Amino acid sequence: MVAKGGITSSDVATRGLGFRHAIVIGPMLPGIVSLWSGQDGPAAGIPYVVFAGNVGGAESLSDVVTKLTNS
């Protein structure tokens, strides 16, 4: 799951996926995009990428999706 935008990412995680606790797995792209794992709620264990709204280049979102698809 990838969410774009800081507030959107928070709302999707808490309201949509039911996360109350999550663990940061690490960066998907250096310094700008984080991979999380929700620890509770109906989507527990599903990888969740928090992609801030105004960071990265023209291909950054595509690069993240490619990494997720190939892993």
C-alpha cells in the first residue's frame, strides 16, 4: 500500500487501515520515503509506504512501486 501526502498517509493508516501502532522498516528512497509495517487493525502486516506530498523527483513514485512489485 502506498499513500502520497503526509496528512493523507496518516488518515489512510489510522482511519482506513486501522493502524494504531506501526514499526518503521526503513527507507524506500533515501531520506524521503519510509516503509512501515502496521502492527494492529485489519491490515496488520501489510507493507505501508508513507510518501510525503512534495518530495522526490518525477520518477520517485514509480520507483517505489517498482521496488515493491519486485520484492
